[in-house]
Amino acid sequence: MAEEDIYTKDGTVDYRGRPANKKTTGTWRVVPYILGNECCERLAYYGMGTNLVNYLVLQLGEGNATASINVNNWSGTCYITPLIGAFLADAYLGRFWTIALFSIIYVFGMAFLTLSASVHGLMPSCNSDGVCHTSTGQSVACFAALYLIALGTGGIKPCVSSFGTRKYRNQIPAGSPLTRLCQVLVVSFRNLQVTVPADKSLLYEPADEESVVKGSRRLDHTDTLTFFDKAAVVTKKDNIKDSVNPWRLCPVSHVEELKSIIRLLPILATGIIFSCVYAQMSTLFVLQGGTMDPHMGPNFEIPAASLSIFDTISVLIWVPIYDRIIIPCVRKFTGHKHGFTQLQRMGIGLFISIFSMVAATVLEVLRLRMVRRHNYYELTTVPMSIFWQIPQYFLVGCSEVFTFIGQLEFFYDQAPDSMRSTCSALSLTTVALGSYLSALLVNIVTSITTKNGNPGWIPNNLNYGHIDYFYLLLAILSVVNLGVYILVARWYTYKKAVGEFRK
């Protein structure tokens, strides 16, 4: 192997910042460590997160609607903080040290949360009837720990996903990607009166600059969002023979970075409703399950929060089915190496998610019909098996395989090489916005439906409520969102890299 072929050519380095050697770094030898880190983090997150709504209701004394809003807000924050971690990874620390630093923060958060739920004085006091009383300080301690965890997870999520897909090597911090995007925006508006030449080869691009990150691919010019090409137009005031001020003239590769991000935003927006549907698994699904019979046999009860295992089982079933059966069959008809394009895969997931809300709606209609028929209003649990929730969990898991995995691959593939972590975090932002939207919808619905003394759709006693209406609302929003997604996907133009164009 030639000397120049020993090292990677995509800007990756080892954890010491040296050029990554193909023979001694990366590949499958580090996979167990990455999977181990991710497994522990996800185990802690879901083990605590799926039970959080019940903890807030039973231990902190919050109402169903308030607890649902708080869980959604916390979950949304867990998926918005990756923007911080991704920025630090891409611009300053690299992925290895970002993961290490934020993992320490995560551990401190989990330790503090454990103390808040177990140490006298920090934990709520409960009487013999199981009614708990929580002081302001105890609530503050609990939520401080939760949001410390949210900060910790922000440095792990974007870096682990992109760290793994980059052949498990670190990435050279290439300076702030946000700075380059701002430079293009500023120069574009400064050159508002400048005319973009018809011959795009006249746009500025240093001949000796391979890319923003040494060794990675340089983006070629695309014919969309041409307004931003103004930032790369060489004017009479520019002397490109000398050093160029990036706040006055930007290379085409920098312009295309901004275009790539802007083209991703509509796709990101159409994932918000799906994430709102997904958020119900840790809130209303759990509360709904808490009103149903949890017995499995005479002596065993399954907690409502544990039903999310069927979401995981669904994912484990559908991933091999998709890879081994669906892709080979579809490939024969489409000719695409992956069967479906990433955008088609995401669209299928959005379609399936509609039926998860329909299944949840039908189940709640049947449950409330039983409550009314037998006057079960004051019963803690109605005699309907909790396992009737399995279809809605299973459908959410199926939609995850298509939407979330396709979305992560899409954002990673369409990201500039120097902004992999940033765009991975951007894809996670849809989950954050979906959680925040869920909290907002619950807040709005509660405010409207509790007027004039009405119990509302999501009262403390769900037997008097109508969460079936809320599920139906999400189903309708999902149908509208799917229509918008189809239009956006047809409009999307893939990025160009190394002279390659895909449509």
C-alpha cells in the first residue's frame, strides 16, 4: 500500500488529533465500545424516561396534563441540546472528547436524580394512603437533575451516530461551521445588486482548496437557491490573487454548504408531526395503559410503562425484514440499490404512523364505551387488558424503522463533510420540536376543553376524558403532514459532491 493510501482522506483523525491510519484505527474493532456507550446511555434514558410521567403524577402530585407537558418539554430539550454538542464537536473538540465530556455530565445528572428520589429531604414524603406531598425545593431538585441529563445527552447523541458512520474515527474540528454559514448570508445580502454570471465557472473557488476540511469532498455548484451564489461573485473590488476576506467573498463550496442546510429544512419540518406522534409513547400511551388491566396471569402484573418494549420488539422485527426481504424485492422494480430512496423510505414511515394514531383512537373509544356501559368512572383500572395497546406500539415501531432511520441516513448523507455532527443533530431537532409541539397541543387542548367546568380531554381521571379526540387530532395532522411531505420531497434537489449528481 502506498504511503498516501495508509491514511484516510475524509478529514478523520485518531483521538490524539493525528491523521487516522487505516491499519491501526477505526473499523470493527471499536464497534463494541461505541455500542456499549450507546447501550448504557439509551438504557438509562428510556429506563427513566418511560416511567417519568407516572413519577410526576404519583410522586410529585402533578395532574395528567401537566405531567404530560413537563415530560414533553424535558424530552424536547434532550433532543435540542445535541445542537450544542454538535457545534462543539465540529468546531472545537472533535467527537471523541465531546462524547467523553458530556458523558461525565450525564453521569452526574443521573446520580443527582437518583438522590432526589431516594434521599430523605430531597424525595417527596407520602402518607399511608400513598398520597405524596412535594415541596418547591424537592421539585427543583428533581427537574435540575432531569435537565442536567438533557445537557449530557446533547453531546452524546449527534457524535455517536456520526462517529459510527465515519468508520469510527474522530473528526478534525474545522472551525465554526456556523461562522461560514453566516459569512455566506452576510456577503449574499451585501451583494444584493450584483448579477450572478450565467457561466457558473466564473464563481470564486480557490484552485488549491480541496475543501473546507482537508481530505474531504468539496461540494460542486447546484442550480437551486441561486440567490446565495451572489456571495461567490468576484467583483472589481475583489483581488483574488491576494488573501481573500471571507466576509466579502465566499468560495462556491461555502455557498453550497448553506444551500445544503437550507434544502434540508423543509424535510426537517415535515418530521415534526411524526415526532409528536412518537412522543405519545412516553406520555398519553402510558397514562392510557395505567387505566387498563395490567395482569398477565393470576400473579403477574406488567407496568404500563413497560409496554414500550413492544415498540422495541417491532423495530427488531422490522429491521431484518426490511433489509432481507423488502429491499431485495423492491430493488427488482425500482433498480435502486437500496430499494427505496431515503425520501421514499421516510414517506412510508409517515404513512404508517397515521395508523398508529388510528389504532390508539379505536382502543380508547372502546375503553370509554365500556366505562359508560358499566359505570366504571371511579375505577382505577377497567377490566380491559393492557395488551390491547400492543398494536399502537407495534405500528409506531414499524414507522420508526422507515422514518427515523431513513431520516438519520438522509441528513448524514446530504450534509457537507465538515458538518456531519451538526446535521446529525439537526435531524434530532425534529424529535425536540415534535415533543415541544405535543406539549403545546396538550396545553391548548386543556385550556379550551376545560372551560365552563368541563373535565377536558385529558383530566386527572381519564374515564371522564376524551384522549381519543386528541389521538384523532394527531391522526388528522399526520394525514395533512404526509401531503405536505410529498410536495416537499418532489421539490428536493440532492447535493453535488465530487462531480456526482443524484436526483
